[in-house]
Amino acid sequence: MLQVIRRIPLVMSQVFVAMVIGHVALIYVFFKHADQARMLQKGAKQVKEWIITYLSPTAYNHFVDLLLEERTLLFMFFTVVARLALAILWEAIAGLWNLTRG
């Protein structure tokens, strides 16, 4: 149990860093690659429509439409990609650390 409690700050800091990196990546894409950003926005709109059409019951469509926005989907996408990149980087560093420690 104590080991789980010790890991909580590490995990939370990784999530926070992933959110910051996700924001930076989102801003970078929107400023430097405007055409791709427009394509990502259209894709997010299609995902939103797909969620409303197929995944949510008809009675809740207006709530999903109100709460789920394209920019939120884009931010979640960039945050998940940043989180995956951090996890891969973390495992690579941990693997190298274990190799050098013997």
C-alpha cells in the first residue's frame, strides 16, 4: 500500500507535464501548420458527430453536444500523445538506468 502512495506524486507529475506538453504541441501546430490544424479540427468535428450519433443514447444527445467540443477533443488527443511519448521516454531512461547500475 505504501508503494502505491509513493507512486501517486510521480504519476500526477507525469500527467501534469503531459498536459503542458499537449498545450505547447497544440499551440505549435496551430501556429506553424495551419492547414494540418484545420484538418485536425474537421476530424475532431467528425469524431464529435460520431460520438453523438453512435455512442450516446438519443435522450442524452443534447448534453453530449453541449459538453463535448472540438477543441476539447483536440486537447485530449495532444495530451494522450504527449503522455505516450513521456511513458516511452521514461521507460527508456529507466531501462538505461538499470543497465548502468548493473
